[in-house]
Amino acid sequence: MQAIRIIQLVGLAFLLAIVGEASAADRRPNVLLILADDLGSVDLNCYGATDLVTPHLNALAAGGLRFTQFYAPAPVCSPSRAALLTGRYPQRAGVPGNVSSEAGKVGMPAAQVTIAEELKRAGYATAHIGKWHMGNDNSRRPGFDHWVCLEGQGTSFNPVMNVDGATVRSRGYVTDVLSERAVAFVKQARSKPFLLFFAHKAVHPETVQRADGSLSDPGASHFIPAPRHEKLYTGAKVRRRPNARTTPEGKPALARDLPGLPPLGPATGSSDQTILDRLRMLAAIDESTGDLLKALESTGQLDNTLVIFTSDNGGVGGYAREGITRAGEVTHNTPLRSGKGSLYEGGIRVPFIARWPRSVPAGSTTAIPGVHVDILPTFADLAGAPLPDQPLDGVSLVPVLKAPATAKLGRDAIHHHFPGYLESYVHDRGWRTTPVSVIREGNFKLLEFHEDDRIELYDLAADIGERADLATSRPEKALALRRKLAEWRISLDAAMPTRKK
């Protein structure tokens, strides 16, 4: 027995030596990027929630840096993901809106250069695991040595996956299936650093986007937790905005009868079960994060791995103020205005946590605004990789990661542009957004609505809820920002909406 024990210890030491060889010969960090789906910045304990069972995400924040003003490049899935991978705003990345989930449809143009391609050229092993949503064909994912992609939005159980170009039907709960694949990749013996982009399906509802763009669950209210979490939060008090589940007053267009739909009011709001099931899905993400951190630790890679946790857009909720009461009001987004699909803060502010013990101070925060287009130049900076030969819109966040209290970024403004309409999921009762462009410069944010040429101006330092429109009282500031916004759109050759004749 003693001899067997010695052999086991020698084997373990040999495995650790092989896996840790990258950190001995190449001190560039591994990069683990974890992307949640539809998780708003108020949906975590470290961002203000007080009642969630997420010990691993809590620990990740406590051990790293938390950005308090981080932005998704778009209010919906596909354009945010394209911008994240390319370091370019969605219009420049060729994915201005959600792409079709029709089988065989290609999404992001092949000419776009991704962070995976740059890090692969710099000697990194690269993998993408999870939701892709930038085309539903089985072609190679650009720059990734290994990929495991869900079909479209994916399904909660036994998901069909594209694994390195082959169609594979898995068994089990989707978060667990993907997590097992991610942990296996982390544990692989290799002599070079790695990039793993792990994109969860959760906490997106169980809905399928049909070829014509319609949804199988237009109320976006079917959330399916893992069986082990079905009783979690039983009896918990559900958080809602004060005006949630109230009948809209003074808005007859919203209160009118529509065939097949109940009148708006208490019966049309999200049920407690729906809201809690979404939080139960988050528990699986938390456990997955813990499994990945444990795998990094057991292989001696934890201290030399930059772990980032973020989301593709804001949470689904906060719409009542906009006159939209819908079944999908599953998070309150307080104190932010509106939610997913909107370019108010609730639709584009996301959590962003970075942990890297070698360089990132534990328990730190920064109010420096960031945006997902910064990820490519940041990772390239850390890897010593050249930037792609194409215009970029992001800047490296490495100075902020290393010195969050004193760093400054060479950026004048953050921009958004969405040239289309996004439905409220209760058709004929309003839009989550109409065509709009946004510029944030310093603490001032201007929205330009193209349908009626209306502008709104907010001071986010004093008015995070975007309630006090300053466009009339600060006309000089509004005009200056509107001019800069127009110049930025011209520089991107951004598509603009046209009026129907």
C-alpha cells in the first residue's frame, strides 16, 4: 500500500509539472473569459444584491477587481459577442443586430479578425465553449483550436452541440455539460498558455428563435434550473420595482384590449416562480465558476490565470417605467433605467470582474468606464501579441487591472448605435428601443433617437437612473455631444434607418 501511495504522489507531481510547464517557461498569463447571458449588473451580491447563493462569484470579486461602470457594446446577444471578439463596435464588426438561428446561416463575416486568432499566432492554445450565436453553421470558429458550440440559443437538457465541426448530442443539464468540457480543457497538459472563452446559456430563458426571427416563448419567461436547484430559494421574498405589476395609468394605448392577450396589470407580471427559477439558473453558473477555479488551483495555474466574469447585455427587466409590462420582467435592474434591448443603462451595463493574483489587487473596485471592445487589446497586451491590421475601437485595460486607483485610459468617449427596432415581446404595446445612437463622454450621456430626431441628455454621476433630461437646460453640451456622435457614425460608415415611403 505504501508503494502504491508513493506511485500516486509521483504521478500527481508529474502531472502538475507538465501542466505547470507553461508558467515555468512562459510567464504570460492564461486567460479564462466567462460570459453569462442576460445577467445585469445588479444581479450579483457584489453589485448590490443581498439574497443570492453565489459563494464562488462572491469570492471571485473579493479576490480581484470589480468594474462599477462597464458596458456591453450592444443591448442584445450577437452584436455584443462580435464586438467582444474583434475589439470593434458591432457596426464595424459586421454584426449590427442579432443574427439568424436558421441552420447553415453564417453570422460574423470571415474577414473579421478575432482575439483568438491573435493569441493563437502568439502561441496560445485557444478554445471556445458554449453559446456562439454568430451563425449556426458548423464551420471553424475563427482562431479557436477547439470549439464546443450550442445550436442557436441551445436547450437546457441534452443540448445538440457543434464540436470541432461535428454534430454531437450530449446528455445532461446544459451548464453542467459545458462546464465539464471547460474543466477538461483547463486540465489538459500543455507547454503554452491558453485562452478559454466560456459562454454560458444561462441565465437566458428556454426559447428557440425560429428561422423567421420569431420566438417559441415570446414572453421569455421559461427558465429551467438544474434539478438539484429546484428547491433553492423556496419561500424567498421576490424583489420587484415599486411599480411592478401595476395597471398603467394615463397610457390608454397600453391598457387597451388586444385579441388573445390579457389587459396589462397584476396578472401580466412575472410570477415568483419565474423570477426564482432564473436565480436558480445562476446558482449553476456559480458552481461552474467554482469548478473552474478548483481545476486551475489543482493544476498549479490559478495564480497565473486572468479570470474575467461578465455578461453579454443587461438583465431582462426595468421596463415598467417605459410603459412596458411584460411576462419577461424577471429582474428589477434598480437603480438603472430599462433593461435588455434598450440603450438606457439597464440594457447595457454589465458586471465585469477580473481576478489575477500576480497583478490585480484583491478586493479593489474602479469607476473607470470600460466596454467589451477593450477585451481584444487587453488580451493582446498581456500576451505580447500584435494588434490586428484593422481599425479597433477598444483600448487596453491593463493599466486599470494593475493600478485601478490611479490608472487613466486614453479614450474620449464610449459609443453605441442601434439602427433598428426591438419589440417589447408584447407586440403592439411598445418597443424596448427604437433606432438610437448614444455617446458617453465623462459623466454625460446623450441619446439621439432617429425616429423623431429627439435627444436626451443625462449626467450619470448625479442621475444614474436617467430621470432628469438636461437636453433643454444644457443645450451647449447637448449640441457638442450630438456633433461628436454624428462624426463617430460617419467614421464607422454606420448604417442609418430610413423612413418608409
